[in-house]
Amino acid sequence: MVAVDNLSLQLYTVRGALEEDFDATLARIAEIGYTKVEPFGVTAFADRLAESLPKYGLSAPTTHAGLLREDSGPIYAAARRLGIGTVIDPHTDPARWQSADEIKVIADGLNKAAIEAADHGITVGYHNHHFELESTIDGVHALEILVDHLSDDVILEVDTYWAAVGGADVPALLGKFGDRVKAIHVKDGDGTLDNKAQVAVGDGTIAVADILAAVPDALRVVELDDFSGEIFDAVQGSYSFLTGEGAPA
């Protein structure tokens, strides 16, 4: 089982609800039992997060932000305001993962960002999709090549679902990356690119137990990119499965 204080929810999961009522959505997340969230669009939502997070006893240890594509100054300012210690770049162009030289450029950008972020007391990380694993160079997953060129100061948030979709042996990959993996995205589904086929954690085909065992100390961040039903059913189901609270005996 996952301890509640080591469990978070990526707010992209409930983006539709946030558009309808930001404050009520965070209230519902807290009511389910989550104590941590992972924002996206942190500069745009900073004011509302600053009001609602403490109101509902929520904290945000991590956030997604495009450090390699956006002006980093406002990102770091928003993170510091909200008490966020780790800023994770969530996406790069898939076309950049086809050559080792271009992957090294990505690594250089992350290494530079880590130096800048350190001046603000912030750690930098990278989050993968499927293509960083699907692409192999000389038999090696492109994501592994990235890691070989990262400074020790850059952490990983491995999206375990997309790593599986990309063809990786996810528990083995996590074991190889070791302590660099400070957070993981925990999601479930049928293991395809169909976002609508994602389901509550525990209801799909992903080897969730093996994945969690491979990185016992990493922050577990629940995420669904999409869902065919009522999204809060999946948010609640994931919480119940992972924590054992309210789960079937």
C-alpha cells in the first residue's frame, strides 16, 4: 500500500473540472483523501493555487512546466510562491529523440536549467512519454541515453505507463535509474496509445505492484490523460486501490 503522504495527483487529470470550478475541484480532491497535487500551467494558475492549496490542506511538491520552451523566471517565481521544490519539464518534440547528438542537446538544456533553478532553491526534473522509450539507438532506449548525459542534479519523474507503452521493461528500467527517480506517474489502462482506454489504477493491465516495488521511496503521482467515464470515479478508484482505503477486502 502507498502512504497517503507519498501520494499525489497530477491536476491535468481533472483539467475539465478545474475549468468549471477551480476551487471546488481542489476541495473534492482533498475530500477523497489526497494531500498532494502536481500542478500544470503553474504560472497561469499561481493565484488560484496560492488561495486554494492551503485552504484545503494541499501541498504541491512537484509541478510540470516547460523549462526548455518557456521563460524560466516566472516559473521559478511561481514555484517558490507555492512552496514547490521540483519543477519537471513534461514534454519535448518526439523528433528530437532520433539521434544521440540531439538527445545530448536536450540533456545540456536540462543541466543548464538545473544550475539556474538551484539559485532559487529548486530542483529540475524530466518526465517522459512513450517516444523516449520507443526510440532506440544502438539497442538502447533514448531515455537511457539522456540519463547518461544528465548531471546528478537533474531528477527523473518516470511516467511508468508511457514507458510500458514505449516497450520498456519498466521495473528493470526504474532499477537501472535508481535514486535519480524521485517521482513516478502511476497510471493504468490497456497499454496502448489510446488515452480514452486509461482506467483507474488497478483496473488495467499495467504491472503496478512490480513498478511500485522497484522504487519504494519515489513520490507516486496518479494521472489519467483521459477517461471514458466520470473522471472523479477514476481519481477515487486510484486512491482507494493504492492506499487500501475503501478498497474491497
